[in-house]
Amino acid sequence: MFKRLLGVAAFIILLGACDHIIMSPAKAVLFIGNSFTYANNLPGLLVQLADSGGKKITTGMAAPGGYKLFQHASDPATKKVMEGRRWDVVVLQEQSQTPAIDNDKNTLMYPAVRELNDRIKKAGAVPMLYLTWGRKNGDIEFGYSDYNSMQEALTRGYMDIAKELSIEVSPVGVAWQTVHEKRPSLELWAGDGIHPNLAGSYLAACVFYAVIYGKSPEALSFTAGLPADTAVFLQVTASETVLTDPQKWLIAKR
């Protein structure tokens, strides 16, 4: 009888532990950026991807078209969203060219990241940089003749300030570069060669999933309507980019 009672007690304890896991609070993630964030509703894609993995996440977004981080730093609307609730993670996405332009990144982007980083940490949240992708044909105006040269400059631009401030990085642009190299026929850009199409935004969501949860998105059922083989390839690429060496992106242990 005593052993039976012990067994029942153990079951109750285990059930309680499972309930705690299932009922744990959803992560709250705020995205601060511009059209690279709101195109195809990246936050919404992340919510659905997480849900298909049994994880709950709530998101917020401050992303006027073309906005730069220095504008966000002084915008009352962004401030209101940042202070409107308790966020677990605040994602910072700079305008698509700025990190690759030396003068702009040093005089506009980096001071803004430093200021926003301080505010985010004081609020008890984790800051995270959204490392974006280069333009399909480069940016001749600023000396980049092709995508790869622009991507390398963008990656340096984000990583330099990330290392200075020890900010976690979501390396979407690096995963994008891998897809471009391994499967160049898989289009990630929209028709303008700048913004993401649905596949590009889905890749970004997969990268964010891997960074935020420290787990691979591979085999998650949500595909955003993409062909299954395409979704799996993007999931695997995101996982390998992030999880092969998380310390490279300053990602804390989950």
C-alpha cells in the first residue's frame, strides 16, 4: 500500500512538472525595424513556426517603412511600444544599407544601437541584432558590385557593434548567403531585388526560432505554404547557421 501511495505521489509530482512546462509563460518579442521586418509579417511567421513546435510566443512591432535605428531612438511611438509591456527580447533591425556604409554606421547606427541597448537592458530584456541581407545586385552607389560583397560588409557592420556591446545576433543574412551559394535557383528576394519574398521571410523566421529557443526548426510542420522540400532546406540552413557555433553570434546558452 505504501509503495502504491509513493507511486501515486510520484505521478502527481511528474504531472505537476509537465503542467509547469506546458503552462510556462509565452516569450514576448518586440521587433524594431522597418519593411524588412513587416514584409510578409515576419513576427507572425515566427509565431506560427513556434506554435508548430509547441512553443508560445507573442510579438510586437515598431517598423515604419525606411526607418533607421537613430529615428527609432528618438521616436515617441517606438518608446511607447518599448515601454508598453514587459518584453523578453527586443530585436533591432537597421535600414538595409546603413551597416555597409562606414560614415552612416559610425555616426548614425552605432550611437543608436548603444542607446537602445542601454534602454533595453535597463528594462530587463535581451537585445538582439537582426543581421539582414544584401541587395540582389549589390549597391553600386556605395561601391558594392554584387550581392556577396555587400553581404560581407553588412555582416561586418552588425558584428562589430555586436561584439563591442556583447549583443546577441540573429544571422539571417549569413543564412541567406548560404542559401544563395548552395541553391542559387531558390529566390529569396522579392521582385525589387531588395525586400524578401515569402521564402526569404520564412528563412528569417527559422533563424530567429533557432536563436531564441536554441533548437533546430527542422521538421516543424509550419511551412508558410512553401513546398515541403523548400521549407526543409530553409529550416536546415537556419539551424546549421545558428547552432553549429552559437558563440560566433554571441548567443547565450538556452
